[in-house]
Amino acid sequence: METKQVSRILKAPAPHMVGDGFRVHNFFPGGYQIDMSPFFLLDYGSKIQFSARKIPRGVGIHPHRGFETVTIAYHGTVAHHDSSGKSGIIYPGDVQWMTAAAGILHKEYHEENYSLKGGPFQMVQLWVNLPAKDKMGKPGYQSIKQQDMAFINLPDNGGKIEIIAGDYKGQKGNAHTFTPMHVYNARLNMQGKASFSFPAYFNTGFMVIEGAVKINQKEIAPVDSFVHFENQGEQIDIEALENSIVLILSGEPLNEPIVQYGPFLMNTQEEINQALEDYNQGRFGYIEE
């Protein structure tokens, strides 16, 4: 099997705040012009300490249409409410997979008990684009707890692969997706090794959350870096140089036109105009402040 070679190892872009609760590095589409379809956006919240606070930090009510938001927690705790009536708390190790589809309002903020104590905070949020035929479907919400995730233990006490979406060596993840993709957390012990095989044409990238890893026996990817791969070859081997966590992303590209306007991700300008009208007319539902 041919090796999938590294295209670039990308350093974290300068951070910016989303609301007052999320300090993020936008790797794409803003930070770097790389094609990771169906993953449209990756906001990486590198580890930061938040002080204790009575009023939780976060992001107030805002709309989405045409895609899914996937929030993966590593440190800290986040509460969520949306206009479809869904709410939940994601703890470290958990994943929240929200399908905005035809339109949703939601708010995200530090969970109350975490906010009162403060502490380390580290998250990833992905925007996963929906195919045109599903953009105006029904909103949905998947809460994936770490204890419920499928996983594979690696040989020689190398750690484990948690399967969030897709499958790994026959184990399927719990997340429902609209197009083929694989999303894993590789939790590797020092000198732990793992191998992955993805179709050559899948867009593939690794986000190094903790530690440092060696890719294909040569390139070294440090903490807070993103490894972008070529669309050739299938096999990737990694080895942890210290205890490490790596978010693994690989998906089939959509190959459809994209028009983005703020929190709307559609295929045409007309659809963006309609999204703005629908939002202004209150058709995204209601949520309390």
C-alpha cells in the first residue's frame, strides 16, 4: 500500500476570541488555504487557563444553516442550548455533533460549575459541510459521551483509538454522518504506534492536541500543529514521541460550490439571501437569552 505523504505541517495561526469564552486558532479556511472538504472550518482552542467567574463566559445566541458543528472537548466543560429544544453538557472527552441543516439558533457557554472553579480549557470545533440535498433538512443533535465511544486498543500498550465517526479496523463510531468520513481521537502512550488507511482522494489532516508525533518515520509534528496530507497514497503511520493526543480527520470531498456568509454555508448566493431573510423573519425558531 502506498504511503500518504505529508503536504505541510502547519503552525497554529494567531488566536482570536469567539465570544468571550473561546480563544481559537482558525487553521482553515482563514488561517491556511487548504482543501479539507467536507470539513469546512477548524477552530482549535489550544490549552488556556480561565479564571473562576460567576457569570459563565461563552457565545450568545447565533444562527447556523447548511452544515454541522462538531465540538470536541479535551479540557473544560461546555453547556449548549438550541432552538430545537435540545440542550446538553459536554465534559472532557465528549463530543457534541449538531446538525444545523435548514436552520437553528444556539448558544454555547462554559458550564456553570466549571465557570465557578475555572481551570484549563481546550476544545476543537469543526464545521462539517452538508451536501446540497441535505442542507435544508431537519436539524439534529448527537451527544456522544466518551464512555460510549467505540475504541480499539493498540498493541504493546500503545494507547487507543477512539472512533467518533466512520470506522477503524472494523469498529464503527456512533456519529451519524451524511457523507463518508472518519473522525478519531488517537490517544497514544509514549512510543505508541498506530497506522491508518484512507482512500487516496479523501482529504486528510491530523491536529496534534497533546505531545508530539513522528509521521511516516520522518516528519515530526509538535503540539498545536496541523498535519495536512497529499491526495495520493493511503497508508499513514504515526509514533508518539511522548504521551500524545491526535485528532484524525479524513473525508470524501463534496465537490459542490460553496458560498459562505457568516454562519451560513450554502451553494448559491440566492440561498444565502434566503437564509438572511428567513433569519430576519424569525424562521429559525426561538431560544431564551
